[in-house]
Amino acid sequence: MEINSNLLEVKNLTKIFYVGSIFRRQELIAVDNVSFHIPLERPLIFGIIGESGSGKTTVARLILGFIKKTSGEILFKGKNIEKFKGKELKNYYREVQAIFQDPFGAFNMLHSVDRVLKTPIKKFNLAHSNNEAMELISKSLEAVGLNAENVLGKYPDQLSGGERQRVMLARTFLIRPKLIVADEPTSMLDASLKADILNIIKDFKEKSLISFIYISHNISEVYYVSDMLMTMYLGSQVEIGITKEVVKEPLHPYTRMLMDSVPVANPEQKWREKIMLPAIEVEQRIKLARACKFYDRCPKRMNICHTKIPPLIDISKDHKVACFLYS
Amino acid sequence: MSVLRKLSFNAINIKAGRFLSNKWLCTGLTFFVVIIMISVIGVILFPSDYMRIGRFPLERPPSKENILGTDSMGRDVFFSLLMATEKSLLVGLIVAAVGTFLGAIIGFTSGYIGGIFDSITGVIIDFFISVPSLLFLILISALIKVMDIRQVALIIAIFSWAGAARGVRAQTLSLKERDFINVSKISGMNSMEIIAFDIMPYMAQWLSAHFINSFLGGILAESGLAILGLSAMNEMTLGMMLYWSITYNALMRGLWWWWGSIIAMLTLVFTSLYMMHIGLDKAIRKM
Amino acid sequence: MDELLSVKSLFAYYETPTGVVRAVDGVDLRVDKNESFGICGESGCGKSTLALAILKLLKYPGYIKSGEIIFENTDIIKLDEKSLREIRWKKISYIPQSSMNALNPVKRIFDQFFDVIKDHTNGSVRKSEVKQQVKGLLESVGLSPEVANMYPCELSGGMKQRVIVAMSIALTPSLIIADEPTTALDVIVQRGIIQLLQDIKNKLKNSLILISHDMAVQAQISDKIAVMYAGKIAEIGKLNEIFHRPLHPYTRALISAVPLIKSDKIIRGIPGKPPSLKNPPSGCRFNPRCPESLQGKCDVEDPPLIEINDDRVVACHLYV
């Protein structure tokens, strides 16, 4: 029996949505053959960057079991999560949690915020008495810089966006999972609040040994917080490697274009060249020709890029690129 | 079972605070409760033979013995009225309960499950809504020989569940996609719990308003059938009383204590129910 | 004089049932010709209200309480609707927040251009004349002329935004006010739009007021930056001064909160919450969260706007 040393393993994951009416069904390839893993032995923050339509949110929803995959495998500690139902699924959530983008939508307005903290305690048997539960809640709120007195008993609309997001983080702290999937957790917050959330996430990893999959379109944030980085484009994974390496020396032309376009908060580091935006754009995730999806915009394109799908090539132990330039 | 218990506590909690300050609701509710109490107590207190045909002299105006006089079949009008009110309220209750609860369950389940199951259910719901219910009721009642008032109520309920189902399904479909549902999922809650604690509270007030509406609608429908002679002929409801008074031409013949008291009671019942409906409507708006 | 727009002691409030929201509470600033002037600050600081006020586009319950907005030697506040229409779009154009959603979904792009041009041109305008103009405008923002025949729903977010930019330069204004023109846009498209705005500024020699909470975007094209906090100006200065020698504690805190890619900088959030604009704290608005707050001074007295030199002002007791 193969000993699987990975906490989470995503293998050739593909998700196709069917859009349009019954008469004109079209395939939308949201996630196209994506593979990566989160190791078991040490905590890791795995960043996924990509623009809208890249499929990164769909990857999150697949890992969390909200939607079913079309093909490929998602293995948690070696077991296929597709088969999880009832008790097994509950155990999965005991170990895999999530933070969502919209700090308002994540709460049911009709209940107090206490509920998101009390429910997991009850469902996962995290405390044996009311006192123990209250202590656990207080400690968790403290860990995210909140005071239980100022938070408990309030309704979501009585807290600010930053506070709500912190309560969500406190909730995950309470559960102490092995992995947290964070889908754009700061995109609806102001700069001064973003920093706190990012620091809390780093803290969770270092002190509580929790791994993260951090999904964002803000590359500066992902750089700050993640250890490994994966770039996605129109559903495909394009480059994967250690964050500092991928950002400093991007190999894939798309990653390079992304990194060059990130605005840096330093007047000495302005964008250099001018970018040409396409004169007209077509929805490309529908029935793509089986070739490199970046062909149209790639400054380094070659003939072969137009005819074959670029394979994921190993550059080094941790660095992979899907580009014919490196074959 | 514990889910249901928590469910009802939840619903009561949400309602109690807001509703008691609502004037419309309280007045309507007061009247309604008074009506229920009078009819139920009256039915218990009076000896049942006050309803026997020929028990009293025919068509006597109000007197010391018969507070509201007697009808063309020698029955005490006051007692008949109380019995009829009780029976009509029972019809209303059955229609509202079956219609609202059945409709809600179908709506929640269909909306939450989604997919093809929901699409098919949606079509069925739309069918029952667009169908002219009174016509069908008349048709069904004419074909089936109904004996029991409860059967009449159930037949009427067939056409009242769709309204609740549609509203609930629409709301469920829209709420299903929200992040807080996902948060509940990953907190270990199962589908039933999510429907009960996350989705149902949004519908609580709407469903209450629908309940009252169905109640009223049920009484109206039964009265309509009764006047046409298509309800349970052996039972006495307000509609049946109307039927008998029309049969004996009470209006033309000046038996005002008979037709007058029926109309008065009907008005009272409808007004109190309608006031409650307005009250709930206002409360929903404030939300 | 190089001055194009001068805002003096502008107060713009909103009347709500629960009190008056002092969204713009005494703002002074100056924009020169052919200058890129950035206004930054977090949500709720009043920057969008400021933009609307400058164009006198505030609708009830918002209103201008007092102040002067001098544009080309005239006080805009004193102008009537007719004169304002001469200025709007022709002299000052506006790219509103979420402007991608400002496009009429049931009209073709060409028709929307035509509407704008017709509304702000004296005399009659014919569609055939405008066709050439629209083609040119679309080309100047890098869009294919085919776009003129399309509907907004057929366009991507980035394309819609470029259409809006093209509309804003249709009548060659001398000032363009862009309110968060790149939120909700991807990083590469954002770069395209911002570079486009810079291109336009170089060609048409107009001035640009860029409102954006994103300090990194400001660093790319702004010549001068105004930092707003809770309805007031905290600091104004040249780009390099603001980033490398920030004076106001809020500016310093804001810069420390932004992650710097490819560097090992540790970022820090600002403790506390932005104040309510209905009941602002006494004294300096930032003092409850300020690490350098002087007790007895900052919590009592509102700091005056101190002029360090012609291009540099700061509202802070530390510099009196």
C-alpha cells in the first residue's frame, strides 16, 4: 500500500460547466487538468493567483465539496473526497475549513454572530461544557485581536467588515483544522484592515501549524503571505513553484506579464513597457481548441503552441511550467 | 424530533418581539380569539339537540328562549351560528395548515435540492397556481360525494399549497447560493438543519401571512361551495347556513335575524383575519 | 498661472434621518494644468463625495454647504444648470465608480456615444458625422471599430471601461475626474486602463484627478497626491515626497499597510476603526488611532492645514 505523504492531493482536476439552454448547450471548461498538493509534514500557505475566469474560485469550491468534479481526483490523506457522505464528510470539515470573500454574506443576518462560533463547537464536539465552550470562544476571538465582550450577542450588521472577517477567522481558529481554503478573504476590505488579516493568517500557519490555500487576484498580497504559488489562466495551471522564485523570475510568459503588471507602491518601480490590451475579446473558455490558451496574447508564441497542449514540465524539484519554451 | 422543537422555538422567538407591538395584528388577533372562544365554549355549553330539526317553533324572531330567533327548520339560530362558526374555522384551519405546511415543505425541499427535481416540481407548482381553482373545486365536489367537512377542507387544500410552495421555493433558490449556507455546511450542519435554521427564518413571517390568507381563503371557498350545494350537506358551516337561508328565501321573507346574524358573523371573522394579515404585512415591510 | 482647478474650504454634507453626515468637511486643494492629481484614502473618507461636489452632481440628501470651486476663473458653485452643462463633459468629464455598469444595457455602444455628444453639443449633430468621431475614439483606447455596433453585455469588464474612458474624452475636456476606474478589473487590464489615462494626458494635455484607495496604482501615474481621512485632507504633496517622506501619521500608517512585492517588508494594519462622519471625535479626526497623538492637543484642537511649501501641505499638530 502506498503511503501517501500528502495532506491534500489534487490530481488532473477538471470541471466542465454546461451553459446555455437545452437547445444550445455549450461547455465551459472552468478548471482544466490542474494538479498540486499540500504536504502533510509541515504547514504551507499555497497561493493561487489568476484573473477573473481563471478558475481559481472553482478549484476552491471543488476542494470544499460544494460542487462535483467532472474528472480527476481530490484526495484528502489518501482518500477520495468524492465518496464522503454524512459522518465522513463531517470529519472532512473537521479538518478542512474555509474563509470567504464577502464578510457580510458569510453571516445569516437573522442570527447573532455567536452562532457561527457556537455551531462548530457543538457539531464537532469541541467542548464538554458551556464554560469550556465560552473559554474556547474567548480565546479564539483574542487570537484575532477581538474582545469577546464587544462581539458576542451582536448581529452581523452591527460589526464592521474587518471585524466580521476576523470573527470568521476566529471560527476557523476554534476548529483548528489542518487546512483552510481562503477565497479572496481581503478583497472587500480596506488597506489598513487587509494587513491585519494577512498577518493573522501568517500567524495561524506559524503558531497553530495550519496550512492554507490562499486564493486572490491581488498578487502583492499573495506574495506577502504564501510559500508556494500557482498561476492559473482560463482554467489551466500555467506555473507552480516557490513564491519568491516565481515572482522574481517568472518563467511562463503569462506569469511574467502578470508580475510586470502588478503595481508597486513605490514611485521608483513604475511599469516599464506599455501593455496592449486586445482590440476585441471573445469568451475563450467555451470549447477551446486543444492548444495553449495563452497563444493569442503571448509575446513568445511559436507554431507548436497553436497545435498542441503544453505539458507541465519540471524545471526543478518544486518549479513546474506549462510552456513549450522549456521543453 | 429535536429539530422540530428547536424549529418552533426559533419561530416563536423571531415572532414574539416584533409582533406584540403591532396594533393591527393585536386587534385582529383579539377579535379572532374571542370568536374562537365563544364558538367552542358555546358548542360545549348548549345541549346538542338545539340543532334538531323542529326542536323549536319555526321562523320565530329573537326572544328570551332563542337569542337570535329560529330558522325555517326550527333550529336555534344562535346555536347554529356557533356550531357553524366552529366548523368553518375548522375548515379554515385544515386548509391553512395543510396548504401552508405542505407547500412550505415542498418549496424548501425542491428549492434546496435543485436540479431536474426542482425544475419538474416548479412546473407542477405553476400548474396548480394557474389553474382556476374554484372551477375545479366545483367539478370535483360535483363528482365526489362528500360526506365529511374535513374531506371538503382537504379538497380545497389541494389548491392552496401551490402558493406557499412557489414563494418558499423562490426564496430558497435565491438563499441557497449565499455564502452563509456554505458556512453552515462546513460547520457540520446537514440539509434539514440548514433548511430549518438558515432558510426557514427568512420565511417565517411570510408563511404566517400566507397561513392567515389561506385560512380566509379556505372559509371563503367552502362557503362558495356550500351556497352552490356542493359542500358536506349534513354538516353546518357558515356557508351551509347561507345555503339554507337562500333556499328558504330568508332575505325576501324578512327573516332578518337569520340572514343578518350569518352576515354579521362572516364579516367579523373575515375582518379579524384580514386585520391580522395587514398587521403581518406591515411587520414584514419593516424587516 | 498654471492653476486649473482650485477648491477652497469646501463643505459637503448628507442629511439623513439620524443626523448630518459630514462627508467633506473643509477641503482645500489645487490642481494644475496637465497634472495628474491623485486622491487616496480608505472607504468612507469622502473622496467620491468630493468628486461629485466638484461637478455639482450631488443629489439630495447630499448638498454643498459652503466653499468655492474655482475652475477657469469661475466659481462653479455659483453657476446655474445651463452654464454647468457647458462645463460638464466639455471642460470637465467624469468617470464614475463602477462605471462599467453605467452603460445602458439596451443600447448599442455607438448610440450611447451619440447621446453623450448630442447632449453636450450646441446645434444639431448628425449620426453620419459622429460615426467617424466614434471610430477614432474607440481606436484611441485600443478597441476595434466593431465595438460600436455591440451591446454592453457582449463586452468584457475591461472593454466596457475603455468605452467609458473613450466617452470621457469625446469632447476633449481639460479635466478628467476618474473615481476608482480600475476596481473590479484584473491586474493586466488595470495596467492597460491606467496607462491609457496617462497616454491621453500626454496627448490632450489635460489634467487628471485619479481617485483610488490603491496606493500602488497612485504610485504609477500621479504627480501629486492628496491623502484624505474622515472628510478632511491629511496631507498633500508630490508623489516622491508622500511615499518617501510622509509627514502625516495616517499617511505613514497607510503606506506601512500596503504589501510590497519582491521585498521583505512587514506590513501593519491600523488599529481601531474609521470614525463616524456623523459624530466625529473632537480635535483631530485621526487622534484615537494615531500612534503620535499629543494628549491635550490632538484630542482637543482640530489641526490647521499647514503649508510647508507651494506643493506641500499637512494637517497635523506635529508640524505647527
